[in-house]
Amino acid sequence: MAATNGKGAADTAVPINGDAHKEEVDFAKISIPEAFNVLKCTPKGLTSEEAKDRLDEYGPNKLPESTRNPVLIFLGYMWNPLSWAMEVAAIMSIALLDYADFALIVALLVGNAVISFKEEAGADKAIKALTAALAPKAKVLRDGKVETIDAVNLVPGDVVIIRLGDIVPADLKLLGEEGEEDHPMQVDQAALTGESMPVKKFTGATAFSGSAIKQGERHALVYATGSNTFFGRAAALIGSTHNVANVQKIMTRIGGTCLVTIFIWCIIELAVQFGHYEHSCHAGEDRCPTLTNMLVIVVGGIPIAMPTVLTVTLALGAYKLAKEGAIVARMSAVEEMAGMDILCSDKTGTLTLNKLSVDAKSVFPMMGHSVEETLKFGALSANIVTEEPIDMVMHESYPGNKTLWDEYEMVRFLPFNPTDKITVATVRDKATGKVIRVMKGAPQVILKKCVNAADLNTVGTAKITEYANRGFRGLGIAKSGEGGGSTGDWEMVGLIPLYDPPRHDTKETIERCIEKGISVKMVTGDQLLIGKETARQLGMGTNMYTTETLMKAKEGIIRIEGCTNVDELVEYADGFAEVFPEHKFEIVKILQDRHHMVGMTGDGVNDAPALKKADVGIAVAGATDAARGAADIVLTKPGLATIVTAIIGARKIFQRMTTYSKYTVAMTFRICFTFGLLTTIYNWYFPTILIVLLAVFNDGAMIALSKDRVVPSRLPNSWNLRSIFISGIVYGLYLTLSSWTLYYVATKTNFFEARCNLYSLNDHVDVLQGYCQAQLAQRSPPVSPKAPITDIPAYADQINRLPGSNPQVPSVLQQCQTEQQYVRSSIMRSLIYAQVSISGQALVFVVRTMRWSVASRAGLLTYIAFFLAQIGASVIAGIGFAGYPHPPDSFENCEFCHLTNGHMPAFFSGEVPIYNTESRFAQSVIGCTYYLIVAWVWSIIWYMGLDPIKWLLAFLLNEDGMRDLALHKKEQKEVVGRMERRPSEEGVVGFGTASYANPMGRVSIQRPSPAMLERASVVSIGRDRLDRVSQRGLQRESQRLQRESQLSTGRDSIGRMSAPIGGYMPVDRGSRKPSVDGVNINGKPSVDGVNIHGNEP
């Protein structure tokens, strides 16, 4: 449905798919009256009832939530390279008919997925609750009054106020300014169109949802919301981009290294077993021990808990930071915040309270004006609708503020421009009709615009300097008559001192920053003297410069003593004053070029470039939507303390990730080298079931590690994969040595038998042969070692168990040696399992801290997880599995299984392998009983060497600046480099669904095609929908008129009902057509609108 009463409107209306009830309207081409007519609304905006009807009809102003099947989300946690490797292991297990291992591997996969799903869902819910207050707002005309509502509740036909720093909440058509020159707005459309420079928008132009207002203030008409906006249509057609946290990339590299290591050892093991040892592989359960043994390296070496630990650590970390008042808008920022070593902080609101007050006793009126007049003109210059802090304090400081706007009305307001640093208000005296203009802003700028500027300059500058020395910020007030306003037409009224006291905790917080290796530089737009005085009060350095000095030093015009170039000036300065937004960008760039990780605070739309350039852009509490959209961290609490808390929290998150990374690498190398070497050198096998149980218990401890109590590093830190891999490999090889040594001492010597009075596990051929000969000699009657096994009645009955059609009957000595080797190896497996489990998990307590691990208390959950895991491992090792998995080719009654202490093994079924079959290599497990104590003592002894190794590695690798602090800083930057911000990380805030990975609900799109851009302002209008909501509105209006007619006692001269006192004049929305182009900036339409107070004109 197009407007037909305006030129060219009908030409732009095209039916969609032959549907006469749906038409396209290009709102960029139709006039403002036509736009109101099309949307069936007026410049006065909508009533609450109309807005509700339209909200029901059009839906909320947001993009459709991407609903994913929870089952698919859950299965997604088992769809990654590490899980794939485990799934291959599960398939191999089922192919080998190893049902128990298959069940355990699947349980391990599902368990990790359940924990990830549960923790992420919980974090998502918590993050949504914490970020609800940051949802974009909009100022809208409802019921003839200006209201602030959630932008999600905007509907087509609403009239909104947009101003500097706002993110455009919906597709809008800009309205005009009554009787004034058409000042353009500047709109940044880079997030939508990729244009690098802001675009000038005049009356009647369209502004697209997601754009940022860089300059100006206007009323605007909403013509499309939600998925009907240009941004919504583009997101649906070309898709949005995806943001992947850098930590996920790091973990992928670590996981990839682990997988390569596992693959190499699998090849080595298969080659040695099938090639050198000539093992065979037959169909059937447990008949291919070589392939089964390979699963030990695959299952044990894969860090299957990595995705879970990553998810839980980031989810919990993001939630805790949000709870402390720091919303992480970009997950990679956690790492960068942990490595930040310079923080460029704004003064107002961060170092100070941002609670402005006027020192009335120090107001300085110019000749011909009084203090009260100065305060009055200051109040008249304030636009209290937008609730700007300076405007509010100007209004409140005037004693007669309660009745001021009963005497005056705001005609027009030119908002603050960061470039000019002034505001201009045009007001009308209601009694006389006289119009005056009032300007306020930076006193130096105001002075230059006034009559006799040269005469006023001396006294004005002296007063401004006096204010600055006391820490006051001067505000200049000037006035001009109607039609005036050019330079030289302004009359200086006076100077007003504003005071913003420092926060009580800022001084202590700055000291904490210094202790943590972070330098805080003040970056303020105030005068140099104000900055220095504030710095003095806070205990900061006063080596501060103006940006004029900075620019002159950059151009080589001046040189600063002690600095060879501008880079050193910026690096060694304590702060900068009189800073414009573009200077912040330059300061950040110079510091980054000096190998610093830089954080920058900001709150305005013009801070966005510096926030994007900084490694960590921080939008302070109360920042504009545009600043929040550009920032990496969004603060919900004011003050520097919140930033420091966030930094410490980020370092804790980073510490947990580093701990897990080192542990992961160490365990992969430990498993691969321990079992790989034992298999290739000694032809020794280990059961998959034990390694799966080991993984299950370890995963519990690792997940607990994501909630561990950690001590943040004393210095900024960042990813150093060289250090992680070297440390992990050294730890892994050290633990491999501990296990290999235990194996050698137990199986190749008689140490434990001789020194500990334990039964022997020595499986050397000569030892076994001597033991068997002695046993055979003691039998009654004695049995010849060379006699066939059938000479012993117990075996004669089982001759049918010999494999093959023409089996070779082993000798008694051969079978005795086979049984003894089998029993001792089965017990040894329990012993190695216990030692690997205890020493492996104990490594967590070493890598989690730089201090002596015994004296550094871990989190309660970490201790509980460790002890529960080791209790379970100890029970399994002590009791064993009664010889499971049983040898496929076996005798049921074991005649030669007695240990050297004369007893049969405890908890043993009695099944033993038959000589010269692959069953000799069955990975059976028999409880190690008293050797469990050996495993604990052995692990504790070797544990004592881990801390010295850690300190030696830290010294050699210079971790945390242990050897050389300066070198540490340089190395960290060289290793990390600087990550370029991807377009996907610069999305529009508040248009998507909040989650722990995207707390601000950012949505970004790929650049639209030229054809799509040409039709950006074309919207499909449903005639039936508008008719329905309009009809409901008319019905309600008619009912209200009837009720009022019954209550009303007076009528006008032609019988019309008079408007209710203080009420709202009813309007026939369907028939009224605006006669001018919209409303002025303060809500006073030219025909039937309302003024700033919501009354009829």
C-alpha cells in the first residue's frame, strides 16, 4: 500500500508475488507526510494502546532467535577432532568384540558432553540475567510524552529521538527541524555497508538499524523493525559471521600436537609388534592384543576433556566476570586482558566519581551579570530530556529550576559536538515571546566566540587557570539574541566551576595495578592543570603533557628532555590532557608499536576507533551504545576497581587454561612414551579398560580444575606455546622415567622381594626358569621339566583346550614359565596403573602454581576430585579384575601360579594362557595387593622432584619474569604478536541472543551486495496488518470518546467535546495527515504534536 497523495509515492509501490495486500515502499524516496500516511500515524507518535496492537501484530524489534534442537547441541559436544579419535577407538573396540571398553569409552564421551551442556546452559542463563540491563534503550514519543523503553518494544509508526552515541534501534526516516537550517546528522554505517567514513544524513533520509550516530540529534519515524529492517533482511539472506575465541585456536593447536604424537606412536607400536615381534591377529574377542594395546595410547593420550574444560572454564569465567561488573563481549579479550600491561584510563567516571557539582561561591560572572544570572543561563542551556550529567547539574544548580520551564520553552537544541566542544540552546520567553540563544562549553572555545574576546581573554584565562589549580573544570556560558550566533555576536555571561571528586578507592587500586605490572596513564579531555591536580590527589605521576605537545613532538617541532622521540614520550608519560578522540587512537598505536598490550577506556561514540584499536577496549559504565558496540569489555559498575577486578579475574581464567595446557601435553607424552616404550622394548601389554578408567578419573579432576582456586600471576601473561610444550614434554618424560624405573626395578631385579619382603615380580627368563625348576623339584612325585603338560592330571583333562587341529603339547617347564610370567605381568599392570594414576593427577598440584605445591592450597573441589579418583584407582589396583580380560586360549586350573611367598594371587579366577599362543600377551589384570603401598610411596618420592624441575624450567624459560623481567616482557609480545580484530568481532550490539560466548548479543553480517544496498530502504508493507491495528485503535478511540462525553459537563461553541484537563487531545489516526515535515528536536511538532513537556501547543 503506497501513499497516493504524494508525488512519486505510487510509483514505488509494487505488489509482492501478486498479493494485492502486500506492497513495497521505498521510504528513502517518499516524503515525510507520505511516510506518516503510509504507516497511519502522526508526528505525535503512538498511544500505548496503538503500540501494543502493533507489537502484537509485528512482533518484537529483534532478529529471530536461532532455535537449535537441544539434542543437536548436546551431540555437538561430541563432534570435534578429539572426540572423533575417541569415537574411532570405540568403533575399534566393538570390532574387536571388546564390549566393556566400548561401553566405557562411550560413557566417557557422553559424560564430557553432559557436563559441557549443563555448564554452558547454566552460564548462558546467568549471563542473560546479568546483561539484561544493558539491552539497548530508545527514547520514544508515547501518549504525547517522551519515554525511555527497551528498543525491542519499538514498532512501525513510533517517533523516536536519536542522538550522538546511539545505535540506531530500527530503520528510521529522519524528521525535520521547524524553522531552522537543516543541520545534517553523521551516521556511521560501517557495520552494515563497510563505508569507512560517516555518512551525512539530512531531513527525509533513512538511517538503518545498527548504524551509529556520530553527530547530531533528531526525531525520526520508525518504519521497519526486527527482521524487516535492512540489517535483518541482510542477516537472513547472506548470513552472519561467527566469532571463535582465540583460546579455542590455541587448544586446537595443543590438541593437534597431541594427536600427531599419538599417531606417531601408534605407527611405531604397530610396526614393532607386527614386524619385529611377529604378533598375529585373529578374529574374535581379545584375539588381537596388538590392536587392543594400540587403543591404550589412543584413549589414554587423547585429551578428551579439553573441550569440556575449555567450555566450563570460559563459561564460569565469563559468568564470574559479569557478576563482578565486567561483561566480556569478545572471548579473546580475556587472554588479552590477562596480558595487558598499560591501561589508558579516562579521568571522569573511572578515576573520579562522575558526580558533578557546582561550587556556587566560585562562580565568576562577567561584568554586567550576577551569579544568579550566570546560573540561570546555565540552566537554560541544559536539555534535561537526554539526562546528560552536565545538563542535569546545570539545571539542578539554579535555585529557581522548579519553575524555570514554566516561564521558558525550548525551541531548539544543538547537542554537544566533540569537535567543537559546545552546545547551543534556543529558548523562548513565554511571557514576551523573545527568543534567545545560550551557549555553553569549553571556556577557551566560548571566549573566542564572544564580543571583545581579546579584552576578556586575560581575566578569563586567569580564572580558568585558578579553577584548574584547584581541580575544578571551568564551563563557559554565553548568550546571543535571536538570529545571532556567529563569532563576535555572543556575549560572555560567566564561568561556572564544576568539581568531580576522585573515587575513594582509586589511589589504592592504582597501587594494586602497579603491583600487578600494569601502568595506568590518565587520558583526559580536561585541562593539563586539572589532570595534574587529580593525579596528585590519586598518587599518580604528574609527568603529563597536552596533546598539542604530543603532536608537536611527533612532527619534530619540539623535543622533550629525556626522550629521543615521540614514542618514548608516550611510553614514559604518566598521562595526557586536552585529549580529543583521535588522539586516543594515536596514543594506543604508539604504545602498541612499543610492544605493549594496551587497554583503553571510553564512553562516547568518538571513542570507538580507539576502543577498536586497543588490545582491550573497555566501555565504562554508562557508555553509549556505540562505545559498547566497539568495546571488548563492557563495565556495569563504575570505577577503576572494577577494571582491576576484571584483570585479576582474566588472569585467573588464563592461569587455569595454562595449567590445563601443560598438564594435557605432559599426560599425552607420558602415556605415549610410558606404554609405547614398554610395549616396543619389553613386548609388554596394558589393558584398554584400565586406561579408560584412568581417563574417566582424570577427567573428573580436570573438570574440577576449571573451578580451581588459583593465584593470578604477578605480571601480565599471555600464551607462550614454546613454554607450554617444553614444560609439558619435560614433565611427561620425567613421569615416564618414574614409571619405567618402577617397571624395571620390579620386573628385572629382586629389590622389592629383598628389601620390602614382598613377592617377586621379576619376569626375567632365567629367573622364571629357576623358579619353575625349583617348584617342579618340590612336587611329589617330582615332575621332569621336559615332560609334556599332560603328565599332570589337572592339565590332562583339558587337552581339548589346546588350539589347532594338531596342537603341539607344551612341556611342563614351558607352561610353568608361561603361567608365572602371566601372573607377574598381570599384577604388574595393576601396580603400573596405580603409579600412573597417582603421579599423573598429582602433577596438577605442581603446574597450577609457581610456588611450592605442598604449601599452595588448591580449591576444595580439586582436592575432592583427586582423592575420590585415587581411592577408586587404588581399589581397582589392589583388587584387580580377577584376571579379566581372560586369555582366549587358556587352562582353567592354574598349577604354577603360586607367588614367591607361597600363596596364590588374591582375587584370581585361575584361568591362565597356554604356552606358544597369542594368549600369552592377554592384558589381564590381577590385584597388586601390598604393592599398592609401593605405588603410593614411589609416586610421592618422585613427586618431590617435580617442584625443582618446575622452578628450573621457569628460570630457563623466564616464566613470569623469574630470570629477567625486561626480557620477559619482550618475549611475551614476540610470542603473542598482535591479533587483528576480525569483522565478525565488530557486530551490532543487542540484535542477537545473549549467551556466555556472546554476552552483548552482537550480530554481524558480511558486506551486502550493491543490488541489496540499492534496495536497502525498500520495505514490504502489509495493508491488512495496518488496517487491523488501525481499526482496533479507532474502536478504542470511539469507546473512550463515549465515556468522556458522559463525564464531560462542557462543550465548545460548535458542540465538540473539550479536551480533558492535562490530557491528550484525541486524534483520528486514519484521517489526519501531517502538514509539515515532522517535529522539531524537542518534540514540538508544527501542527499537532507536543512540546518537551508533553502538552498541546
